[in-house]
Amino acid sequence: LVQPYAEMLAQGPRSEVLNEWLAWHRLLFPRNQLYEVLPDTWFAEGKVKLSGFDVVILPVACHLERAFTQQLVEFLRAGGVVIASGAPGLYDQLGRPDGSLLAAAGLSARRESKPGEAWRFSYGAPVNERGWVEAKVGKGSLLLLPSSLAGLKTRDALAERVRAHAVPAAEAPGTTLELLLRALPDGRYLLCALNTSPDAPTTGDVVVRGSFTRVADIDMPRAFPVTAKRAEERTRFRITLDPGGTAYYLLAR
């Protein structure tokens, strides 16, 4: 998720970027789709490379570093996925007209909302049945939201689209579990699980990317083995947590 530095300066006291950023957080984080927030200036200056990512999200980024916009075009042509809330890269970091990202997709942008209204754009192409405009750029795909993610009725479909290109390291669909997987220096992995509901217990299957031969609950004085199933480079095991409960698991290959 890109922090468009110049756009945030241009907006002044308005908070369109922050509001959209929070909308994306509310969509991704409960699904254990962890993400990084990085400023576009870091990419433009070479501190970070797009090749390390599968999906790039632009939250109301009408201003973008010109060098970063060109990197996005190359990222798309190589097969990457870019999802933009609003028209991305209409201007560069100095406010000069750009639009090369949209042009690479054969699109253009027009702001349909009036001053004081919630932002709304059209892109010279029809909105599909899922509520966004999608265009190919080389081997990749550019997805454009005409209005805020918060009002999109097909948010689940968009979340699945992200997941298709960036599978979470650990997930537990249908539960209120928040999961965090970390590699340990000795080659094992530590999984931290939290039931985010303060009112109700939750039960479900945790699916971890990777094939692990041993899983142990280490909340006990001695590690307690957990039955797990392995298939297609995924490890699955079932857990139950009380309201607000936490648990820690060690996974070994």
C-alpha cells in the first residue's frame, strides 16, 4: 500500500488518502492479508523495488513521483497487479500533468464529483459488474475504483482478487482470528493467534503456507502436539480460542 507523499501535501487538511487507507486496512487486515505501507518517494529513490511485491495499492494517489509512475508501468507490463482508488498519477510530485499510468492502459480520467462532494472518477471505459474498471497493461492488470472502497458493495470480491495474487502466509477464513507468522533463527516458525472478538469464542481451521511436519501449542508448560494435515504445500490445523484469547504455536518442517 503506497503512501503518496505529494498527494497528501496537496490535499492539505483534507484526509482522502487517510480515509481510503483505513478502508483498505479494514478490508485486508481482518482477512490476515498483511501489507506494508511505503512512500512513493522510497521507490523513486531506489530504496525499495516493486519486484518484491505482487500487488500494489494506490489510495487516492492523483499525485505520484514521476519516476515511481514509470516503475509502475514496467511493473504492470511484467505481470504485476495495481489497484487504485481514484485516478492514479494524473500529476507528478511537482503538480505537473502526467497521466502516463492511465495512458499505458489506454484510459483517461475525469473527475465527476463537484467540490465538497466525495470523490468520484470516470475512466473512459465502462465499470464492470464488480464495480471497478479493469484494463490490461502488458502481462499485468490495472484495476481502478471510481469511488471510495468504503462504498463498494463487492468488497469481498476485491479482497479475493488481492488474495489470488498474494496468498496470506497464514489465514483462518470464517473466524475472528488475527494471525502473525514469523520465521525463527533456527528454521522453525512461530504462529501467534488472537481472537479479536471480546464477546464470543471462535473455532476454525488455520491454514499456513508451507508443509510442516510438526505443530505444537506452546502455551502449556510443555509443548503440546497439535494434529495437522498437509496438502499442496499447505498445513492445516484446528484451533479454538475464548473471547480475546491468544495462543502460540511452533511449526517445524
